[in-house]
Amino acid sequence: MSKTGSANGSFFGNFIYDQLLRRRPHFLSDLSRAVDFSFVKAALKDFYVDWGRDPWDPVLMFKMVFLQFLYDLSDRDIEEQCTWNLLFKSFLGLSAEELPPDHTVLCRFRQRLGAEGFQRLFNQVVEQARAQGLVSDRLHIIDGTHMTAKVDLFRLKKKHRDGDDDDHYVDRNSPDPDARFGRKTPKKGFYGYKSHVVQDADSELIVQVLTTPGNVPDGVVLPTLAQPQAKELTGDKAYNSKANRSHLAALGVASGLYPRQPRPGRPRKSWRERPQIERKFAECKQSHGLRRARYWGLAKVTVQTLMVALVVNLKRWVTLLKLRSPALSWANAA
């Protein structure tokens, strides 16, 4: 049996939350009304075959990780916020006087699920959004962005004297075994990872995510990320190859990939829509910590990129529901 919050059994806690949220509507209140988080327990049942000694409820734990990435907080900071922040406690289902799981439990929860568990949760959110008609699949946009590794390159290279060049020395001596050197532009490099994303153009929801070391070329990930539901897929010229065009044709997806040698004339509509994905990357980096890896190792960084994608998707989900029903005020719903 798992431990859940006891807010529903606390008259004092419910009174405080009702008074607080009635006067100050908040995104988290809207989210709780818009999304049924019971999907978390169903998606993670295979990870809780051996429950051990009274583990915390996976729905509560997922919500805590969600808050962590929503506000870009450390493990210790999110524990403190969930202890003192009444809005956070209400979202988690904790009573006002109840203590949340500590930061070590949060760490074990992420380790228990790993990349596979968080991928299941991401897929479930996309499937639910598609089932509600929020994902149109008219046009998918593919692109990638870099993440710098959690490594002090200056300090690491300072130890290097003779022998291999700096890049090879770093690869062999870095505390992060999976980070690699890549290029943002022909003249500008970085050391870390790439987050490859497919976004639904109409809804602006992310429908696919893949994390790779920084040296993986963008074009090679298209066969992994392209979805047969899409009517068309667009991306910059790095994705335009004969193999990728053939793969899209086999899926029945129209190729809107930007040509390596564009011809004069009016550009396709899908090419004009492609830059919108840059706004999503900006949101992920500026607000949710995608600019820099939190952890060492591809598996853990994959958890980070999936959680950031989940956060921006659930934010967008609430916005789309409001746009769909403008007469409905989520913030003032009883």
C-alpha cells in the first residue's frame, strides 16, 4: 500500500486551500482540473511490483518531480518548497501540516523509473492529448537543440599538458562518460548533449523527444522520431537526405524538409512554419533548465529532457483547453 497525501481528510487544510485558491487562482489549480493524473499509476505499475516498505504514491511523486522542473528547482529546494508552500502542498494532495517526501526519496523515485518510466509518462500525455483532439498531426516540425554538460571544461582542460588534443583528453577524463563535443554552427562548438524534438505545428505540443550525445548529427535521428500519424514533416536542411525522404515516403508522410540547395520562388508554407519550434526551445531553456544538463550520463539527462517536455506540454494543454472553450473560466471554476 502506498502513502498518499491526506488533504482530503483534513478540514483545516481544505479550508486554507479553498480560501487561498478562491482569492488567488493559479495555473496549478487549472492543471488539476484539466488533467486526470491517475494515468501515472497505471503507466508505472510495472515499476512497483515490489512495493517495499510503504512507498509514497507514484502520482504524488510524479507531481513533485513535475513541480521541480516547472520551477527549475534542485532536489533540496523542491523539498523545502513542498514543505512550506501551500499551493504546492495543495497540488500534491498534502494537508497543510503534512510533510512531503524528502529529497532522497525523490532521487530514488527518478532512479526507480529511469528513462523508460519517464518515457512511458511522456507517451501517455501525448496519447491523451491526441485522444482529446488537441494534436492535429497536420504538420510535424523536427529540430534539435544543444545542452551543455555538467562539466567544468576550463578546469578539466587546464590539467591537460601534452599528448592528445583537448577534445580527446576531455572525452577520456570527463566525469560525464556520455557527453561529447558537438557543433551549434560551423564555427561554434559545445560539449554536452542534444535534445531532438518533434512538435505538432497546430497545437505546439511536443510529440516526440530523443536525447543523444552532442556529436550525433541531426539528420540520423529522423527515422527514430518521424511518426506515421503526421501528414507532413518539416525540418531544416540538416534532415534532408535521400534516406530520410525515402523513410518518410514509406511511412506515407509528405516531406517538407528544407532543400539543401533552395530554388528561387515562394517557399512552401511548411517551411515558413518551421521556425516556431525555436520559441519552444527558448521556453524550455529559459524557464525549465534545458540549457544545461542537471546530471551525468545519457540515461539521467534523458529523464531531464523528457520531464521538460512533459512540463511544457501540460502547460500548453491547459492553454489549449481554455482556447477551445473561451466561455469557460478554469480559474473561476468551482
